[in-house]
Amino acid sequence: MSDANSARARTEETCPECSGPLANQGDEVICGGCGLVVSTDRIDRGPEWRSFDDGEDGTNPERTGAPLTRSRHDRGLSTEIGRDNRLKGRKRRRLARMRRQHDRAQIRSKAERNKVYGFTEIRRLVGALSLPKDVREQACVLFETAQDAGLFQGRSLEGFASASVYAVCRVRAIARTVGEIVEHARGDAAELRAAYDAMNRELGLQTGPIDPAQYVPRYASELDVPDRVQRRGRELVARAQDAGIIGGRNPSGVAAACLYTAAREHDVPLTQAEAAEAADVTPVTLRGTFYDLQELND
DNA sequence: ACGATTATTGCGTTCTT
DNA sequence: AAGAAAACAATAATCGT
């Protein structure tokens, strides 16, 4: 409202010719004394759009179309051949045929494009995470399987791309956390999970638990602790395994706890907070296994 | 959807310097 | 004594099934 009326603000000013009072008259500003037309403003400076949504502020600039969605290859944009029941006979049948063909072509090409999109995303992820090459192949196969099983409905492609990579890591017991993947992925953890759950449920992925020992060397180098500490850490992981401590626990947290315990045994300065930070868990989580580990050693 | 695990936050306690 | 680290507790969020 304020922008659109900026021209009217000149009412406060005076006429450049006779210094008389200015007045609005339609789109023009006119001097009350001499009748001089000071300015003309036929331009509407208001928003060029009007709001079509029911929101309160009315600032949504969308003018047309269905809401855009990520879960469709074309984000919900589409072209369709309409029905016009004024048409009869040959023309009408011809139009129906065109519509049918158009629809089919769209479905085929949609699947095609989804696949291309998914594959490139998978390729990108595998590269960014520096995973072996055959992980890519496997992830792509999985992606395709999920597509053929019709799991894409209502879920995002980005989610399936990242979930495929994650799932392959899981079935091959390659230690990568969801966080690590999401960090490089296009799309968030929720999307990955939705897709992963769907695949796990419908496709019955054979996923085993991840061995915490795999995380130990990574975190060890990240924390810059000596080799002996790292070796001891792995031993502790093995011990924890045997003791059945790591039931349902976050493998990253277990690895961090073992590393921390090892460092403490060797009098290497390493705080819980630091170890936890490297493993992307909280000190509280680390502590959980740390205590159990202590009891084991008494 | 549920039960278990984990995150977060705040705060009195213990250890170090 | 001061400051950091570890411990504890309560509740919110997230995970695995």
C-alpha cells in the first residue's frame, strides 16, 4: 500500500511555480493555485501479482499451477491434452489417441529421466564419499529395483539416491553413518529415511550391524592419537563385542568410547568431548559404553 | 506405532593447575 | 581458588523393529 501511493506523498510539497498547495486529481498532481500539472503517475507500483493462497500475509508470489513437489521428476509441472466434448467423431477419437500416446510417452520418459537423475546423484555421492566403484553399480541396481517396485510414489528421488548408497553400505558392512551421507547428499535425512525404510520393508534388504572397529582408525587419525591407542581401541571393541555390550547401540558411539578408554589407559590426553565430537555423538552417549567397559575390566 | 537409545540442557561435583 | 572435565538427571528427539 505504501509503495503504490508514493506519488501521492507529493501532496505535502508545494507548487514549483507559485508555491501554492498541491492536490491530487486522479493520477495527476495539480497545483491548487495556478492549475499547473506538477506530475503524472499512471504507473501502479504495487506488487504485479496478487496472492492466490489463503495465507494471511498475502505475499506469496505464486500465480498459477499446482504446488511444486520434489517427489515428482518434473516437480509437479506437466502438460496435458484437455478434453473438449464439443468435438465429435473422427476428431474426437484422434484427440483421444493423441492424449493416450502423450500420456504413455510421458510415463516412459518420466521413468527414464528419474533414472538418469538418480544415477548421476548416486555417482556424485559415491565419488564424494570415496567409496569403491562397485558400490555405485550396486546402488544403481538397487535404485532401479526400487523404481520398478513402485516405491517412488510420494517419496523424493533425492532420498532414494542417498538411501540406495546408504543401503549398499549397510548390506556390504561398509561403515558409513547416515550423517556422513546426508552431508554430501541433495536432500535431508528424513528423505533418506523414508526411502530407506520403504526399501527395507518392501525389498527386504539384508543388513547386518556395522562393526564399530571399522570406525576406530578413522576417528583415531582424526584425533591424532598414537597407533598403540588405536590398536588398544580395536581390542576393546572386540571385548565389548564378546561381552554383548553393543546391543542396539550406535556403533560410532561404541568406537568413540573404546578409543577414549584406550587413550586414558595410555595416559594420552583425550577428553570425552573430543572423542565424542570426532564420532559425531555426544559425551553422554560415549559414557554409556565407557561405563560398561570399565565394569568389564574390574 | 512402540520401546530403547541418543541428544540436549542445566547444574552440582570432582579433578587439575 | 578457579576452571575444566566428568557425572547426573529430566525431557525431547530419533532410531530400529
